[in-house]
Amino acid sequence: MATPKIADKQPIAVELEAGKTYAWCSCGESSNQPYCDGSHKGSEFSPVVFKAEETKTAYMCQCKHTANPGYCDGTHKTL
């Protein structure tokens, strides 16, 4: 299994809108972090697509090693 690129070792706060669909970058190559821009094409990575259940501020993972894909779980502190 390939290892994702660490885009940053801290989460990024984003505003999610209820009912809107998002695609979180899992490869770390996107220039639109934390969202997918298609940079994964040709690799074994694919974006994690999710629909926001509520409008809120969320802390999205940028180290790409979270156990809760999309959301920061603090794993970046151990890298």
C-alpha cells in the first residue's frame, strides 16, 4: 500500500454546509487541501466523499494518516 504525502502536520478548520457533498483528499497531493483536485489519478488513492450532516466548523486532517478519514484525530502529533 502506498503512503500518502503529508500535506501539513496540523488540521485545517473549514466551514461545512449541511447537505453539501465534499471530497477529502486522501493522497496529500491536492493543491486545494483538504479537498480533492484530482491529483490522485493514476495512483491507488481515491477521495473520501461525504455529505455534511450539519452546518459547522470541522477540523480536517492534512497529514492523511487519521483513523477517521477526513477528520483530524490528532495522529499528526505522532508523525
